[in-house]
Amino acid sequence: MSLAAEILVIILSIFLALFLLLGIILAVYLIKLTHDIRALTNSAGRTVNIIEAAIVGAAKFSSPLFIAELVGRYIKKIKKSKKGSK
């Protein structure tokens, strides 16, 4: 083998080793990223469950009678404001 071919083999093996090292580092970072994403989705799921429980509790609290009282008060306010403006 000529000297030029030996130098080319050395250069190519160095680049191959660098790309292999870069690939390993990238794989480690991707594993860490997927772990963080999994933790984030678990946290979001717990938050959704808490909000869902709060909404269910609020739905039990707001009975139709309670809503009817609020609507009645609102209508009375509107009627009073119309009478005052005439």
C-alpha cells in the first residue's frame, strides 16, 4: 500500500471514531430527553386528574336550584336597570 493510501485510511478511521463517539453521546441525550418527556406527561396527567376531580365537585355543588337563583337575580338586576333608565 502506498503512503497516500495509508494516510487516507488513518484519516478515515479518525473520522469514523469521532462520528461513533458523537452517535453515542447523541443516544445518551435522547434517552435523557425521553425520560424527561415521560415525567412531564405523567405530571400533566396528574394535573388533569386533579382538575377533573375539582370540576366534578363543582358540578355536584351547582345544583339546578342554585343556577336558577343566579339567573333570577340577574334578571331582576336587568329589570331594575331598565326601570331606572326610563
